[in-house]
Amino acid sequence: MRRRAGLVLLAFAVFFAALSPLLRWCAFPRLAKVPPSQYQEVVQGIEFKWPFLTEKRDYEYVDAQTRTTAPIHYRGTRAFRGLEVYHFEQTIPWSEVAMPKRMPIEGITAEQIARTGMTRWYRQRRGIHREELRDAEKMGMSEDTGTAFSGHVKMREDYVADTVDLVKSQRVLVLLLTSYLPWGFLGLGTGLAAPALWLEVRSRWPRSATNA
């Protein structure tokens, strides 16, 4: 009788122990609305959005302007619309980038730029974006280098609100599937295995030793 009970406990222990990694690596990407790898770039690095389970460490991040990957550094946590968020900073040195379809300076067309050879350069440092038009004197400007943009680039309000709502709605589910349930099932499996092994040992003891 003891041995049968021990086998039942052991079967449940194996079941819950096996369920733990299945929840984390199989159920989570399928059940959570934002899978952990949805925003990974084809080239190495994270682009634009950040996945759930982001850690407090540096990452490789794809810069949208230069289309290059560079380290982005973790700088601490901040409060943002009721959420605790991680703050990262990335530095991109001066790099030549393609001209936009719509020129930032009124009266200048892409065709004019192509004829004169004026170039557009971009730099990012501590969240500050700066764009310059170089060789601008060829376009009749007073200075050879002109600032096209300098400051923070802000996301649209509707996009920010949608992203915050998504994170808030999925946060509990993500924690359940990646932390609470996997570790809970693993602990439960360990807890069931202990009495199962104890009953197995008791069933193997000599009857005389048990009576004594």
C-alpha cells in the first residue's frame, strides 16, 4: 500500500516538474499577447519596441536612422504612467544618412540636393537627436553646415497610450507564465517527490526493523 501511494506521488511530482518548463518556453509565447521574440530584428539586436522580460543590462539596439546596431546602456528605473520602466541610453556617432522624402527646409527638393551633393548627417547622444545638412553652401546657404533638427524625438500620444495599455493588460499573465506558475509547479513537484521517496524507502525496510 505504501509503495502504491509512493508511485502515485512520484507520478504527480514528475508531471508538475515537467509542466514547469513547458509553461515558460511553450505556453508563454503562444498565450501572451506580446511574445518575447516579437520585436527582435532580423539583423542582431532589438529594434524600436522592447520585449517583455527585458533585463537590467546593456543590449544591442538597432538605430532606425543609420540602420546600424550599437550598444544601448541601462541607466536605471523610472516611473512612467503608473509603471516602473527601465531607462536606456544609446550613443550614435556622426553618421551620414539618407535624405528624407520630405525635406526639413522649405524650398529645397531632393532633386536639388542630388545635383549639388549636399549630405545629411545624424548623431544621437543621451536621447538627444541632432541632424545636420552639410555642404549647404552649394545650395546658396550662408553656412556650410546647417542644423536641420536638434532635440528629443517623441512618440505619438495614441501610440504611447496603446503601448501602456498593452503592457498593463498583459503584465499579470506574463508573470504567471514566466515566474509564478513555473516556479510554483517546480516547488510542488519537489515537495511531492520527497514523501514519494520516503514511502519507497519505508516499503523496502525489513518488516522486523519496522516492528521494532
